[in-house]
Amino acid sequence: MITATNSPRFLIIQTAFIGDVILATALLEQLRVAQPDAVVDVLVRKGNESLLAGHPFLNEVLVWEKKAPGDAFVKYRDLWRLLTLIRARHYDVILNLQRFGATGLLTALSKAKITVGFTKNPFSRFFTHHVDHRYEPGIHEVDRNAGLLYPLGIRPHRKKPKLYPSPDDYAVARSYQDKSYVCIAPTTVWSTKQYPPERWAELIQTFPTDLIVYLLGAPTDVTVCETIRKLSGREDRVVNLAGKMNLMRSAALHEGAVMNYVNDSAALHLCSAMNAPTTAIFCSTVPEFGFGPLADKSRVVQTPEPLECKPCGVHGRARCPLGHFRCAWSIQTKDLELPPTELL
């Protein structure tokens, strides 16, 4: 436990993508138990701050503007602004979950009393403590993040990530919850982590005809979701909500679903953070990397074929390097169908 004259001040840095920020919320839950008097701030990239709005364990969310149209240097100018701000805050502890140079430099120059990060960060030699980050079977990303607490003398209990949608978010979700429904988040940033639209449509055809299907995604996913809706032949029971629900409203909708179907994507972690029933489809990646579902009721579905090319990397790719994409096409919809018990 960290002691200080006043309540110890923490900064958690996670400026990666949506899913990474969601998984980092498990650390907030662990800190709350181990150091309930701590004042905790979090630094995220611009666009992800809505995930933490109104979080009951957070003091402030700092935002790093990494990109701006027509301004190639905004990332570095804003990093300098953040460094000035962080140094003035006199943090007792900085926990850097990122493994890249920019936030490593920010941590090293922060003037915080204790700085902890992963050895893969190129500036970790200048931290007061650094911890190994390894992809090992049975070790989830939340466990790797929790490893940053050990140098502080904290032996954390395993906690799930958790999000806190607002009353307004729940109110919007309730407007879609008058009947039993399934949520499908059919897209990802990386194509090789995405189950094909044709197969999503086939899966929808196996559902009972009185079950509503909500397709979720970003505004850029509207076209793909509309294609799936039309291919399913059940346009009257499939609702395309892509671009119509923000992340927290989607999280609230996931929570009440009979089942949520997701790829290895941010939507998977949304479901984990809401403890929502989850069927996670892993195409080119594997859950052994530490990004599998954490909900009490969850399952992973993968190809039954012993593909030597799977996994083809820790992250997805723009296209299958071998051109056959068997890691996705060989997953049959019969392996994804809703068990009768889910419909009770």
C-alpha cells in the first residue's frame, strides 16, 4: 500500500484502443479495494474518454489528442501539454500500461515518485519499476495489467473489467428491450478477425423467428451490417443499429441480451465489462493471447481444423496471408447456435 501525507495520487496511462481501455478498468476495481483512499486519474487517447465518463472510482480523465486532420504534429504538441500538466500534479504513482515510446517518455519525465511499466517499453529503464509482459496460456490481459501493482506491495485479487453506463444510457437501451433479443457485433478493425457476413446471415436464420436481432457497430459499419440484414432474409426481425448507439449505450444493450455474438474485438470486452452472455468467435487469433471473454456465461468458438497458420499473429491482418481464410470459413454456424436453455 502506498502511504502519503494526503490521499495518494495515481495516474493510469492507457492510450491504446477501445478494448484496451475497457480491460484497464479491472485495474480501477483492484485499486479501489487495495487503496480506497487513492485519487485516481486516467490518461486515454481522444475518442475513448466516453468509456470512463461518470466512473465512480475516477477523479479525472485526461485526454491525449493523437490525431487531427491536416496537423501532423498535434500528437507531439499535445504530449508536451500533458507532460507540463502531469509534472505539475506531482503524482505519487504512475502506472503505464502502454509499451510504446511516447508514453514511456512521458512517464520517465513525469517527476512522479513511483513509475511502473512494462519492460517492453523502450523507456522502462528510467522507470522506478518495470514488469515483464508475456503472452502465456492462462494469463489474461487483466492479469498482466495487475502485475504492475506488485511493485507497490499490492497483491490484487482478480477483478473483471467494469463499465458504468449512465441512467440515460440505460434509458436508451430499454427502448429496445421490450422483447427478447440477440446482439451481434459483426465487425472488427482487422479483417482476419472478422467472421464473414455470409456466415452471420446463416446464423441469424437459425434463430427462432420471434427473436429480435440487433446489429451493432460504428458508423463505418453501417454498410456491412445492412448487407448481413438483407442476406439473412429476416429484414423484419433484424435491426441495424450501427452508428446509432454509442459505446456505453451498446454496453447497456449487451447486458440485457439473451446472447451476444462478437469477434475478437472491442465488443467482446464490452460484454466482459457488463458480465453479459458472450459467444466469442476467434478467427485468425487465439484466446491464449489473453483477450478472451470474462463474463460468467461465455464461450469461445474456433475452427475445428488443425491449421498450422493459426494464429498468424497477436493482432489481426488486413487479409489472409495464404488467401484461404480457413480459420473463419471452417467455423460452422451449427457450432454457434443458441442452446435451447438460453431461450427459456
